[in-house]
Amino acid sequence: MARTDAVLLGIDFGSGGCKVTAIDGSGRLLGEASREYPTYYERPGWSEQEPADWYRAMCGALAQVRASGVDFTQLCAVAFDGSTHNAVLLDGAMRPIRRTIMWTDQRSVEECASLKEKHGERIFEIAYQMPTPTWTLPQLLWLKRHEPEVAAKTKHILFVKDFVRFLVSGVAATDRIEAQGTLFYDMKARVWSRELFALTGFDFAALPELVEPTSRLGSVTPQAAADTGIPAGTPVICGTSDSAVEDYGAGAVEPGDCIVKLATAGNVNVMTASACPYPSTLTYGHVIPGMWYTVSATNAAALCQRWFRDLFGDAEKAEAGVSAGRVFDLMDRRAAVSPAGANGVMFHPYLQGERSPYWDAKLRGSFTGLSIASTRGDFIRALLEGVAFSLLDCYGLIEEMGLPVKRIFLIGGGARSALWSGIVCDVFNLPVAVPSPGDASFGAALLAGTGIGLFPDSRDAVKRCLRIDRELRPDPERAAQYAELFRTYREIHDALAPVYRKRGTASRTR
């Protein structure tokens, strides 16, 4: 029996913010908190973050969890996860040299074209993926070509969660799943690929040691204890990439389990018993040893909701300030007044180009079908529906590959919205289960417990602790309506894509 008095912490660094979750040994939620951090878009297609912002956000979220009454003196372990592909370049003193290029960044299109032409087959053979701007390899190649002084200064390379964990424990390493997100990891040999890393022009010695997600990497240092409130000496467990740990934390631990993710970005992930490399998808190892998962992903999901809030949500912000309601709840209320189909308004969520199924960095977002009668609620509902259509577009690749799907779990911050969850269920026209908590920080907390032996293994941890919050079934009438609307969604994409390719993306002048 797991100790129910134990407190486990999972700390997640997503694309838009840090979330901290505290659970006990039975998986009961003790407290959670999140803090956003900025992404810097200096030019069209660029996307960067400041490493110091991650640490600051984590400390703020931890303070909020402590203030909620969670007893940190009972903490047994902490584990980390984060968005992958994002290289933190460090000098000899382990200080960041520049902002980190994020996985949503699209600047390395030319590098990807060159890599695909000269080395595409070899890269796919070794790394199981094709070059696109998402991956670390073309990002580093871009830096070598455009900022050679950065390559010369780089003595160590870590990734988002690994850098913050280093600040907490003083131990620099990464895990095998995180390494798979670089495009210079040998999937079969389970080691860094010297051959592929040489294409970057960086020093191979900068790469970190490889460990397992449940490996212990030191303890919380006195300085980190003063910053975070986590007691010095608390065991620190490696953790892994956010997509791997959220699939695991949502209960997708059997072949055929499918994750639909409504977070900053959106994913459709299917668990498999063996690797299924495919040029249009991503392939990763699972937290459960021996298992894999296939990823079809959209660049912008809940990011679109946040973008709309920040640019056009002054009315909701003002009302939320008076009523203490959440801005997104108010947006949902307005969207709920609009019928399915948003009175003809349609949204394509290509705010940062697109990954699956198009892999087209020049795509751009759009609202179409507007009329003088269009309401604010129509715009918001169209945004929710457009993201759901984008996820269904991703699911089409899973069907194209012939991967069996037994059950679907809906996760991410967007899954908390009853309206948005229902839209996704109707758009997919499939039953959907929403786990609780079932997110990345929860999965990281389970890895923390597994890493110190509180659970016999990772599978036991999630089966013992996960709960299903609610189960949804599609409405046949709305599902039929959305099937027709999805065909229109695809037609609009097909019509506009050549326009965007023709226009290109001119750099912003300053």
C-alpha cells in the first residue's frame, strides 16, 4: 500500500506557463496552482522564452500551493516535466547565453529543407522523424549559421525542465524521451547520435548525460529551498517531456489508448506496443518501458483562446474584475449562446503556421464567413470549433496509418470547459473520457513517487491513482452538422494555403 500521508510534487513547464500539482500517495489532489510566463515574438514566425521566467513562475506557483494549506514538510519527492525540443544553451558557468528558441518557432524552414534534401532518409532512419522547424537540430543549425558566436560560447545544452531542475538540485542531465525530441538521438541504440549532432556544428561534449524518467538526480539544495519553500534534501526525480508524462498521467498506458490534448498546443496521441515511424507524425517512447506513442499535433489550441483574450477580451477582463469570475468562463458563456456552427463564422487556428497534417510554416490563422449579424459569441464559439476541427485533422493521420483506437481521453486546460469538451466530443463523434487531474503535472507527481519507490512501478502508480472526472457521448444531430462543417473547414484551408505560400512571411521591419 502506498503511503497516503506522503506528499508528492509534480512541476510542469508548458508552452505558456508553469503548473504545480501536489498529491498524496493515493493520488488525491492536495493543491495546485499555475503561473503564466511570456513568449517573445520578435519577428513573424519566431517564438522564444527567457529561462529566468520559468524559475520565477515556478516559485510563484509553489508559494500559492503552500498558501493553500499543503504541508511541504511532508514532501517526499518532486519531479519535473516540460515542453520538448527547446534547447537551453549554457556557458561554462551554466548561465543561459540567449533566450531559448521554442518548439513553435518557424525560423528554420530553410535549414529543414536543406536537411531533408541532403540527409532526410538518414535522419528518419536514425531518429524516426523528418526535419521540420519543431526539432532542435534545425534550430541549432540556424543558430550556427546566423549566430555563430552563440555556438562558440555554448559549453552545455539542457532542455526546459532539465535547466530548472538543475537550478533546484545542481545536477545536469536529461532523460531518453526528452532526448528523442531533438532529432539527434539514435532511437535503436538509445544514445545520442554523433552523426546527426555533427550536422549542427555544435560541440558534442555539450550534450547532457542520459537517464530514465524515474531516475533520482540529487536533492533540493539549500539555495533552492530558500527560493521555493521545498525543504532542502527533498529527493529530485528527473521527469520527462510534457506530452509523454501527460499521456501517462491521463491513464493512457495500454496500446490503443488515445489522448486528445487541449492545452497551449493540441495533440492527438495514440499508444502503441512498438514504434510506428511515419513521415507525417512524431514517434516517441512511452513512460512505460517498451511502449511507444504516435503524435499528430497542431501548433495552437488553447493558445488561440489566450490570444483572443489578450487582444480582444477587455470586456471579459473588466467583468471578471468585478465579479471575480474567470475570463475564460465568461468567454464560454458568450460562446454558448451561439449555436453549433457559430452562425456561419469559421476559424482556422494557424497562428504559428501548422504542424500536422500540413507541416506548413506559412499557414496563417483566419476568421471567415463573417456577416453584419455576427456576434462576439459567434467569434468565440468559432474559435473553439476551429481548434476542434484542427484536432480532427490531426486524427485523420492516425486513421491514415491504420492505428487502432480503443478509447479517447481528453486532457489539458481546455478540457475543463464543459462547452469546449462537448464540442470536441461532437466533432470527433466518439465517446470521450475526461480524467482527473490527468494532466502533465499530475503525471510528474506520479513519477516522483515511483522514483523513490512509493509505487512498485509506473503502471501501478497511475492505475492506483487516476480517476475519471466525467464521460461524454456525442450528440448525433450536432455530430452530423459538424461533419459537414469539417468538410467546409478543409475546403477553406485548401483555398487559402496557396495564397499564404504565395505571399510568404515578410520579416517585420524595425
